[in-house]
Amino acid sequence: MFQRDCGATTGFSTQISVLESGDPLSGGGNTFRADDDHGAARIGAWGGSWAEMNWLSTDQLLIRYAANSRLFEQDTDVSGVEIIYEVVGD
């Protein structure tokens, strides 16, 4: 999980990538990308829309994210890993 700042006129985005061990991070998140939709969603300590992730098993990842986040990417399967999403809050 990482955040990206795209300049003075946009907020921070929260991004999550699922990669093989040792693979370099390249570009934006390949699994989940969201922002706070101009203050509508809860903010994380890093300045982007709040999210957290937990591995449920070697091939299942739970991503929890703030309600009212503006979603740009929300994949449900990446490289054989099932991604489960849960919205948190109102």
C-alpha cells in the first residue's frame, strides 16, 4: 500500500499493488486506487483516503476502505490472489 500525490490541484490517492516478492513497483497500484473525493471520505495518516489490508491466506487479501471514497480501480483477482473488499463507515 502506498500513496501518490499528483500535484497541487489534486489530493493524495491511496493505492495497493499485489506483486511477486522482489518485483519492483511500477506505475500506479494494480489492485486498488482511491481518493477521498474532495473530503467526502475519511483520511488516513498519509493524507489519502483511509484503507487497510490483511492477508486472510496465501491467496486471499482483504482490503477495507473508507465509505465515500472515489474508486478508480478495484480488482477482485490479481495474479491468482482473490481480493475481498469491505467498506468501512457511513
